[in-house]
Amino acid sequence: MRLGNVLKPGDVVLAAVQFTDTFEVKKRPALVLFEEFGNVVVAGITSNAEMKGVSLLKKEGAIKDSIIKLNYIFTISQAMIEKTLFSLSAEKKKEVYDALVGKLDGLR
């Protein structure tokens, strides 16, 4: 990723992602939740419609209908991001926010 490219919450990026069950690294889309000091916290995105999460449709910018997996949140280096693909609408960002807060409600 080129320096100076500012990431914003709600950006969908193409990033090098290491899978949890192998040492394999593949390029995958991910949703930027926030960035601090070059570390980017993201939620994985999958086209596997069987997964649970927030839907992300082609008409919203995805290459194919997908799921934002709020149970798959991880931190990557900003250097692992190849490019920004698109940004979520304000409505979709609120849907992700509300779903994520719902998952965190048990911390109260």
C-alpha cells in the first residue's frame, strides 16, 4: 500500500490474510474497523453464504454477494493492504456497528 493512503472505518480493502488453521497467506477482502499506529483492525469477508454475519451485496460494491464475519476480527499491518476496493454506505456502517455492539453487550 502506498504511503499517504488514509484508511477509514468502513473501507473494504484487499489484504494479505493468514488463515487461523494453516500458515497459508492469501489475498482476501476485509472491512477496516479502525487503524492505529500502522496496525489495522479488520473483519474478514467471505462469499460463503452459509457463514453468519452482516450481508454485503454486489449492489453495495462487493464483487459477489458476501458476508462480513464479525466473529473473525484480527489485526494486520497496514503494509499487508494492497488496495482499497470501496467504502460502505453510512447505512451499512451503522448495521455493522449495531451488530458488533450487540456481540460486545456481554461486557457490560
